[in-house]
Amino acid sequence: MSVQHVLVINCGSSSLKFAVIDASSGDELLSGLAERLHNDDATLKYKFVGNKEQNALPAGADHKIAIDTLVTLIHQYDLAKDLIAVGHRVVHGGEQFTGSQVITPDVLDVITQTAQLAPLHNPANLTGIQAAQAAFPELVQVAVFDTAFHQSMPKHAFLYALPYSLYKEHGVRRYGFHGTSHHYVSTQAVETLGLAADNHRLITAHLGNGCSVCAIKNGASVDTSMGLTPLEGVVMGTRSGDIDPGLFDYLTSQLGYSVAEVNTMLNQQSGLLGISELSNDCRTIEEAYVEGHEQATLALDIFCYRLAKQIAAYLVPLKGLDALVFTGGIGENSDIIRAKVLAHLSFLGCQIDEQRNLAARFGKSGVITSETSLITTMVVPTNEEWMICQDAARLAKGA
Ligand code: ADP
């Protein structure tokens, strides 16, 4: 059988993850991350068959510049010839898509239309798709939606208590995001912990720049913290998460903000950044916290308190819990945040093991609670790229 590689492109709000993956073995030939896009210190780091390299990106580099650099690398390492497909992570697929799709003009139209529901993400995803179509016009391009995994949520979990006509006529409902990640880490946890595929209850916390929590029963999402847009739920890097909807009227009619200004505030100026007035980057917040910075400490406290409350709430749909799973840049690396969240849950019999908590960082998975903990908690590095690769290869082969 000929070698078949998939280029996976995952444009986050401020990052671009990419990988060229062997679709049969899962081996990553080229993989990398452009980080801090739109900031002065944007960088692109990558590995080519295990060797670490770094490319300077110009200050303020955006997704388009990062993708152009990636295409140059693919040609430089002669990887284009074995590519069979490009798989794109797309954040919002609305209610139309319950699974991955080959990208056609109609699919592109829906992604463009739903951009208003995911203003930080779908535009970045579209940039990625357009740049990849231009660079590799002969390849099948596949969209893998963050919303698809949550289409199993029951109506009582996905509907808002709003006039029903808003749902029927305009699709106003909770969609949920990070589905590819929640799906992947839950599958890994079920396997690692030896749980039965048809009998398990998990809570997964994906904590990256965007953060969401998901309740999973027997492999299916039954509730999740993000809603119509990726703004609802727990506190995030720059996003507020849940707020009183009455705030909107107060800010616009009493304080003179425009609707656009409130939107920008809630999406880009709130969360860890808004409270700390320092940074949206968890590493910076943690450094300041260790030095005793008051607002950084407050930002971490609010982040962890709200996250623990959300986790505890999912004991309602699950009626019990086999494991809690942390993932995403923060969930995989921040022993401080994990310890603070588990401390809030100690009344449920959750006991952290400090050594294990320190060991499960920087790409290492593992259980971080003690043998006697009533709630097993583990860290599973997410691998959305592998999930996207598998779907893209399947659809490219017409399966
Ligand atoms: P995205 O949602 O853009 O994919 P990531 O999953 O890469 O983001 O997560 C980014 C977040 O992870 C940032 O807040 C970053 O500070 C945090 N992070 C990365 N490494 C560490 C670390 N060693 N300690 C604490 N936080 C970290």
C-alpha cells in the first residue's frame, strides 16, 4: 500500500497547530505550533522526524503568515507528494453538521455564515482552509467540527429557557465546542482506566485559551459548558464565561458602551486577562501569582472556583463519576490550577497526589489523585490532530 499522509491544520484563536501525519501508523513526520500570533513575540516551532527547529515569525504575524511558512516547510522537506488530504479543525458547524465533511462551496458557505457565532475562531479556520486550498488545489479538504461531538446532548441540556421559536426559526441553542478534544481524551481515559465502553461516566475539562467542560456518558456528550457561542461557561484566557445577561443592558444603556464594544470586551478583554490586567497567558499569570501579584492571584482563584463549580454540576446528569480528565495547554501543564480545582472538590473525597500532579506535565499523561481518592483524576494530553487525520483520510478515500 502506498504511503498516505494527511496535513492537519488547527487554527486556534491565537495559535496554529499543524502536523503531517501518516494515516496508517499515526506517526507525525512534521509537527509544530505557531504561538502568540498577533503578538510581538509570535514564534513558530516545529519538529521534523524528531529534530526540533524554530522559525522566526515577524512581529505581529497572523495565521496567513504562519500557514505560508508551513507550506514552505512542506515543500522544503518534500512532503507534498504523499499527501492525500488536508484536515481542518473548524470550530462551529451549527446544527447542520453532526460529523466531518468534505469541504465543498456549500460547506464553506455554512462555515462562513456560522462565523458570527464563533468570531474568534471560524474566521481563523476559514483563513486556514483558503490558504490550504490555494497551496494544494488537487487535495481533498475536510472540515472536522468542534460542535459535532455534542450533537448527542439531550434537548433539556441544549435548549435555553428562551421563547421556543428562537430555536425553531433561528437555531438559537447550546452547541458546545472542543468536541474533538473531549472525544479524544475521553476515549483515551476509558482505555487507560479499563472502563467499559458502554458503561462509564466521565467529566473532561479542556483548558486552553478557550476552556470548556463536558459530561460524557458511555462515549456520548450529555452536557457541556459552552453554548451558542464559545463564550458561555467557565472563565477563559480572554473570555468571561457565564455572566448575568442583564449586564448587556446595563453596559449599553447606562454606561454608553456599543454592542460591538461589549462583544469585544466579553470575548477579548475579560477572563484571566480582564481580572489580572496582566495577561491572558496562564504561564504569565502563574509567575505573577508565585510572586504574590494580587490580581493574578484573584484571576487564578476565580478561574479555579468557577471550574470546580462546573465540574460538580455535571454530577447531576452523570449521577456519579468514574473519572475527571484534564487536558489542553493549561490542563496538561498547570499543576497549580489542577491542585486548586481538586482542593475545591475535596469534600467529594477527591485527594490529590502532589508527586503525581507534578509528574503529569509537559506531554506526560497519568493519574494525579491518590490510590484512595474517591474521584480518579487524570491528565491526558489532547491529540485533536490524530482525530482530524483519521476523519480526513476516511473521507478522502470515500468511506
Ligand atoms: P489553544 O486553545 O489556543 O489551543 P492551548 O491548548 O495551547 O491553547 O493552551 C494555551 C494555554 O496553555 C495558555 O494559557 C498557556 O499559558 C497555557 N500553558 C501552556 N504551557 C503551560 C505551562 N507550562 N504552565 C501553565 N500553563 C501553560
